[in-house]
Amino acid sequence: MWPQIQRSISSAAFRTLAHSSSVPATAGSADPILAQALQAAVHSSYQAHWTFAAQTAGKPDRQWSLALPGGSSGVLRRPDPADALRIAAFLRNTPRGPVDRPDDVGGLTQAVLDLLWQAVAPAEDAFVLAGRETILGVAQIEREPEVCEPELDRAWLAGQGYLPSEVCLGRMVLSKAVRGHGFGHLLKEAQLAAAADAGYRAVVSAAGHDIGLAIARRVAGDRCRPSASGWILVPVPQTPAAGRTSGQPDYGGTTQPAH
């Protein structure tokens, strides 16, 4: 069981989201071959095992309602097997995602299974931004870098007062349809909430593009210091918040009750 350090995201951020553009009803449908592969992978026995793992994981409830551009409602939550096809469509149609080849059915299927596993796995977590039966964003925390990524700079971590075991890797991808409305910051805060739940002291991410760096700097301020090898670190707030962990998130550390 992880420390029940409760943190949530800012309801003010949700209230100030722009509503000038609309979100498409679907992010694209998977082809029949992909749909068949996902159906075979996420079969009834898999779903039963996943449900049992979710029920016994001991993770605090993390689900927040929010307003999407165009006035429709959305939710930031952990994924479940029913999202498999929508997650695959999102990964196929969103650049800079975890899939190198969108036409690789096997790679897409594995990426979906990895995301579902992280949602119930110890010391890891995953969230999806969902609306109108469509996945619009993904946020994850992992324990170690991928094989293709540089190793974490231990000297850099030590210089900031962290051991490698005290940090997790954060990743997130956002649909173009909702970029520029603050959702990247909300995904980052969801990462921090999950990291706090798992007992980590910081989230480390690859500083591969300006958007990710800008989000980290906005969340962490002057505590965000990139490493020479291309990593950025955002400390996890350690102050427990009172109340439930569902409802609208709050940057300030308080929790809005579910309505």
C-alpha cells in the first residue's frame, strides 16, 4: 500500500479553459485488423484479471470532471479495457506518442496493453483525457527510462537531493484538437498526484520539445532545472490535502467533492 498523499488539480484551471473550438466526435476508427488484434488481446479472461488487479491495487480514486473546448464535458481518469480501441485510435493519430510506427498493429496493441497495465501496476500509473467517446490525451508515470532513452544522470539527481529510487519517469501526449487550452498542465498535475500516491518525491521527464519544458516550468517554477543529458525534474508536492480524491482537481492542494 502506498502513502495516501492526496493531491488534486485546480478547479480554477478548468473554469478558465477557452471554449472557442470544438472537439471532434471521434479521433479516428481503428482498421479491422487492429480491431481484431485488440479484441484478441483484451479478451474476457484478460478483463477479469485486469479488474481484479484494479480492485486490489490499493490506489486512491483519481477521477476529475472537466469542460472541453466547445462546451462538452470530459473526464481525466485511469483507462480500463473498454477504452482499448479508443486508445489505439488516439495513439495512431497523435504525433509524438509512444508508437514509432502507427501502421504497426502489433506495436499499437502492445502500447494499449502497456497503458492498461500501468493503471493497475505497483509504482506506476496511467491516465486518459476522455470526451465524446474519444481519447484526447494520455499521461503516464513509469519506474525506469525506455531502452532508447538516455540513462538518468545520477550526479544531476544527487545535486538536487534525489536518489534514483525516489523519482519516476513521466510521459504525456495530447491531441492537437485540445492543445493550447491548458490540458497539458492538467495532465502534468495528474502525473504529480499519481507520483505522490506511489511515494515518489519527483517526476522526471525528457525535455525533448519546448511544450513539455514550458509545462514543467509553469508547474514547478524555478525548481524545474534541466539536466545536460536532456531530462527535467518536477518535485512532487508532499503536503497532504484533506477530503476526497474525486471531483474537480485543484492546483492548490485542496480537493473539490464529487458532485
